Amino acid sequence: MKFETLMLHGLFIACLAVCGLIFGAMVTITPDAAQLTTHGSVAAILLAAPASCALPADGVVCPPVDG
């Protein structure tokens, strides 16, 4: 019984550590959209925008173009 309790406590600590690292990464990262807005250049924002709509009028999603 002592071994199982020790293993569960270790697993709990490991899960808390992983969740803490993931949460820290989410809080400290700066999204691309926020980075583009800090430059203040409309041209940079337009260059980062996709060339075509992902959902055309007919409702069928365009397949990705590899090339």
C-alpha cells in the first residue's frame, strides 16, 4: 500500500509540473497577431494574410496547395 501511495503522489507532482510548464508557456508567449500590430505597418499585416479565403462561397474547404 505504501508503494502505490508513493507512486500516486509522484504522478500527481509530475502532472502538476507539466501543467505548470504548459500554463507558463501560454502566458508568456506573444501571438503573431500581437507582434504584427506592434509594428504598425499595414503592409506587414496584409503580407501575413492568406491569399485566398479558407471557406469559399460554396462551403467546400479548399485543399492545401503544396508546391
